[in-house]
Amino acid sequence: MSAKSTDRLATAGLYVIVGIIITVLAGLLGFVFVKGIPQLSWQFITTPPQIFKEGGGVGPQLFNSFYLLVLTLMIAVPIAIGAGIYLAEYARDHWIIRCIRVLIEVLSSLPSIVVGLFGFLFFVLYMGWGFSILSGAFALSLFNLPLLVRVVEQSIRNIPKSQREAGWALGFSKWETITTIILPAALPGIVTGVILASGRVFGEAAALIYTAGMSTPIIDFTNWNPLSPTSPLNPFRPAETLAVHIWKINGEGIMPDAAAISDGAAALLIISILFFNFTSRFIGNLMFKKMGAN
Amino acid sequence: MAKTIKEIEHPLYRKSSKMRTERFGKSLTFIAVVLTAAITAAILFLVFSKGLSTFIMNDGSVKDFFTGTTWNPAEVNSLGKPIIGALPFIVGSLAITGISALIAGPLAIGAAIFMSEIAPNAGKRIMQPVIELLVGIPSVVYGFIGLSVVVPFLRDLFPGSGFGIAAGTIVLSVMILPTVTSLALDAIQSVPRSLREASLALGSTRWQMICKVVLKTAKPGLLMAIIFGMARAFGEALAVQMVIGNASVIPHSLFEPASTITSILTMGMGYTVMGQVENNALWSLALILLLMSLFFTIIVRMIGKGKST
């Protein structure tokens, strides 16, 4: 066979491969949306699930997912910013720093179920928090720290050296340069990374089944006192998230419309991820433009 | 004498407040770094100590663990040792990971070549955003689709219930496909343009250029992409657990119910009591999982080092 016909054959083969992939992926998204979107209604996203009857919703689960996300970011983002600043600005090439970098890389490669089991052992049992939002938020923070640290470090490293030199020339100390010049300039990158990590937190389930638990107690959405056991804000109550709910009702759900509820919940999950994706692009562009104009 | 003391007390000799904030800031960020590293060390320590206690405290046999085929840690065998044959789970995990990589790897590399060499415009504008979106889809959704589409499909086509390694492999291949594609694309795009031009200038066709120049140069990066996908497949818990059937035997075909390390961990941890043999045995499985993920990380690092030198 001549080189030219091989070339044509190979190109055709690549088109076939891409065709297969597009069909599979489009089918996947199509399946979720076509079956899921008809299930979505105001009633579905606000009412609590039913155990034996049909017609239940996913209200508490949706709230739990967002609440857990907020708590996780509140724990993980400050630590990640600190660690990212140190690694980008202060760290020298020293064996301790190299060890720390390896450890962070190892943490990022751990399967989520292992992190979940550690959370179960440490937060749920040892710290005595039980299956609670707090345990779940800490487990998810551990799971996402390496990713966030990397994002912060990269965004800071991308700031040109001249900006630092300008700060030093004005008589700023290194720390002042970082907090007043570098961090604001690195903010668009950091925000984009944080929103992308949010998508990961939102859909995570394996790390949560043994930390945040697989049940939601009856919660009263008119009671906003964080210390009351029926309050949605109470961080010490068990909280099943949307992703965990999908897993649970497919394994042991006994409501007659379990499949329909999973369809709806899966569509809701993907719509939320889409939302995070687009917001991160949008905010990233917006902030980039604003910073650039300055 | 009195004069020197006075000199030291001079304002110029005092530490400035800037030094103090500088030190404060530096130590604050250092604490954050150390905390992150310490958490990893704590996870490694806890999983190792819990995982090894099956063999040290409960007198389990390492040989049984890796070669035995019966998993019943609550009972003891004729030698008075707990029955902890984890081979079915290890085989299940390895089979699923290996076959998924065999399916997803070539597809992903093909897609990456297409996006970078054949249709860069459509690739960048349409396929790349879609692939990035798919990377973010939660694994539970993949498992759920597997349960409601792949399992019934296999049930109609082959004898058996549809649950099994085949279903798990299909779900995982689709799940790691976007990740591997995205990493493979990075590797292929980092091949310098001049190499491509040199090859084309020598009269090679596009396919010869792709085969002999681009793929060869990008090989370490492509390997890293596939291993990264394998690490993800090996550690995936819920998506696999939903479609594999959860039978703790070594299956005779790809269409019979089986188990993986992650699926047995997901199923079992809630039904055992801390400190007992059944529970410790599960932690030993978690240790295997951790060691495998370390192994994957080390390989990726070694390939990365080989690439840079």
C-alpha cells in the first residue's frame, strides 16, 4: 500500500474514532437530559424525599450539597492560599520542601474512598463529630487541598517578576508585596480554580458516605439557628448530598419512582456542574478584563 | 559603656514593624504548607497502621491475603487464622483497570491526534470545552447511567444478569476517556511545531508525520496520561460498585458478578465494628488501594523525570 493511501486510511480511522467518542458522550449527556429534565419541577427541588411513596423530591439534599460546598471552601481555601503563597514565593530548593511537595502530590493521587475512610476514622470516630456536615466538609477539604494549592501556586507564579520588583522598589516588604500586589493580580486565576474545584466537591460521593452520612434528619427550613438540631445550618447533623442520594436510592431505594428520582437528581447535578463551569469561565474573563484595564 | 547601650537603643537598631509582619506572614504561610503535608502523613500513617494490624494483631497470613480466594474474616480456618483471601477483589480491580485502559487509551489518543493535527479548529472550539466539561461529571452519574443503560443492554445480549466486569469496564472506560484525552492532547500539543514542519518538508504524509514524529516525541506524556487514567479507574468506588454485582468470587467470564477492592470497601465498612478482624481486614484492602495509588504516582514521576532529562 502506498504511503498516500495509508495516510487516507489512517485519517478515516481517526474520523471513526472521534465519531464513536462523540456518539458515546453525546448519548450520555442526552440520556441524562432527556430523561432527567422532565422530572425537574419546583416541587421536586424543594420537597423532602418520600421513603415508601412516589412523588418525593430532593430539597434537603440539594441544600446539603450547597451548604457542604460552602463549608468546604471556607476550610480549604484559606489553607490553600497560605500554602500556595509559601510554595510560590518563599520556598527554596531544600530537601524538606521537596518532601512536602511529594507529600502534597501523594495526597492529590489518593482515591477519594481512602480519604473518606480516613475522615471516618479521624473526624467521625476520633474527634467524636459523628456522621455530620462538619466531618464531611473536613474530608472534602483534605481531598481538594492539593488541587487548590496547585491552582494558587500556579496563579501566583504567572505574575511577572516586574510586578514584584515594583513593590520592592516602593519600599514594601516581601509580605506586603504579596498581599497588596501579587494576590490581587493572581485573583482571577485563583477564583477560576476554586469554582472548578467546587464542581468536584459538588459531585463527590465516595468520600462522603462515611463522613457526612447517608441520611438526612427532618429539617425545618424556617429555623435558622445553627445550634438547633432541626436547623438546616446545624453543622453537626448528618447530611446526605445529591450525589450520595443518587447512589443510595439506586442501591437500596424502595420508593416506586426511584429511577425517575435518580434521573432528575442526575440532571440537577450535571446542570449544577455546567453552571460552575460557565461561571468560572465568565468570572475569569470578567476579572481578567477588569484587572487588565487597571 | 553607657554610650554603647544608648547606641543599641537607638531607633535604627530596633526591629522595624515591617520585619515583624514579614516574619508573621512567612510563618503563617509555612504553617499552611506544613499542615497540608502533615495531613498526608497522618493519612498514610493511619492507613498503614490499621491495614497492617490484620497481619500483626489478628495473626492473618500475608500469603492467604494475596492468594486465598475465600473472604470471610469473621471466621478462622483450620490453622486458627482469619479467612482473608482477597484475591477475587485484587483480580477484579486489576482486570477492570487494565481493560479500561486498553479501551480508553487508544480512543483517547486517537481523539487527541484528531483535535491537534487533523481538525485543530473544530477541536479547539467544540471538542475541547465538551471534554473539559465531561471531566467534571460526577462518577455517581456515570455509575447511574451504567446501571440504567449498560447493565440492561448486556443482560439482553449475553447470558447472566448483566452485572460484572464487562459492565464495570464500559462505565470506567467512558469515565476516564475525557481525562485521558485532555492529558494526551496536552502532550501532543507540546511537541514543537518545527519538528512537524521538518518531517513534512522531508516529504512525509500527514500520517507518517503523526506516527514517526509526533507520537514518538509525545510518548512519555501519552504514557503518563494513560497511567493517570488507570489510577483514577483503580480508585473509583461508587460507579464500579453500582454495576459490578458485588459477588466475592473470581468470575469465570466478564459477564458474571464480581468485586473490586473499592466495591467491597464501600459495601463492608458500614457493617463492621472498629477494631475487630472484619474491620481490620477491610483496612488492609484500603492499604492495598493506597499502595497502588502510590505506585501509579511513582511511575508517573519516573516518566516525568525521564522526559525532562
